[in-house]
Amino acid sequence: EAMTSIEFRPVCSYASPLSSQRTRRSVQGVSASCCMVLPQRGLLFAGLSDGKILVWESIDRNGGDRRAKESKARVLEAHKGDVRSMIFVESLCQGVMITGASDRCIKMWDLSDPR
């Protein structure tokens, strides 16, 4: 049987504030190890191999697309090891993100109060 190929086109991209502006290469071999999108909150998260979590506002509150160049990532100093998992639980405390990392820690983040 012949396989059907599916092509996807990029809609937008998000640049890490931790990468070089000229080359877009990651700093000191840091890479994204997991990601999570919360369309109901308009947020995009990327867990990094150095323990940080990047957060972008990907959709404005009125449901329109926000251009990637307008959205600067916030950096959460999260873990001391590679962030390996992220999950969002809407029913817990008005929205909690739970992250796990190779530092053997699990952290809960209150997304109802972004600081």
C-alpha cells in the first residue's frame, strides 16, 4: 500500500529569550524537553533541559491570534534538572500546572494568579 504524505505549514514560531538573537542557537546546549498548550488560558509552555520553563501568551483573551513577535516569553526558574513532564488540572484550585523533572521534584504552579 502506498503511504499518503501529509504536509503541515508553520503558523507561527516562538523564540526563546535564552537563545542567541543572531543564530537562534540555544545557550550552552539547552533544549526543549516537553511542551504544553492551554488554549483556554491562551498560554504555551516549554520545559527546558536546564530546569527552566518558558511561558508565552499565545492567544489574546478575545480569541484572536497574537503574533509571535509580540509575545515575549517569561522565564520560570523551575527545577534543577531537565523538565520532563507537564500537566494542567483545571479542577484543582482554579487551575494548577504540575511539572516533574529529573531533579526528582514535582512542583505545582497556581495559574489563577500569574506573577
